[in-house]
Amino acid sequence: MARHHRDLMFCRQLPGIAVGSLCEKCDGKCIICDSLVQPEKPVHICDECNFGSHQGRCIVCNGKGVSDAHYCRECTRLEKDRDGCPKIVNIGSARASLFYERKKYGERKDT
């Protein structure tokens, strides 16, 4: 997901023992490269990303978690599974910035 959208950021803290979840829409995808082939290693997330209301939520879109998240074989071989917690922290900061920028200058979105 974050490979295609440059404004999405990963948490990247030290992962704990909790296994990340994916929703129905994101089910079967690798967290790093979005491939749908050869799930190999389960995704572990940090304790902060698995605390309170975030427990059991999708790592990518924060929806209701249905299945466990896995890294694909290629990301495991390239050791991208060791970069830290892969939970996406900010969703669409560029979109939010655009909203406030338009509000600042008084522009309206034409419908």
C-alpha cells in the first residue's frame, strides 16, 4: 500500500508479539509490496499499534480485522520484514493538507 502512495508512513517501532490483522478488502496482500502470492511470515506489530481500540483492526486501512497479515516470500528474502512495525500511521495527510489549504484561500470545490 505504501509503495504506491508516497504520503503514507509506517510506524517502524520495535515489533512486539501481537500478530497484525487484515480486513476483507486487504486480505491476502503483502503489507509492504501489495503482492497476492506466497505468504510466508506473519506480521508482528508493536504494542502501541495493538492497544485499546486498535486491537484487531486492519494494519492498512484500520477496518475490522478478519485474517492474519503475512509478508510475501520476496519481502522476507529482502529482509523488509525486519524494518519494524509495518502499521500505517497517517492516512492521506496530503488530502488533509489540501483541504486546509483550500479553506485558507477560500476556494470551493466545484461539484
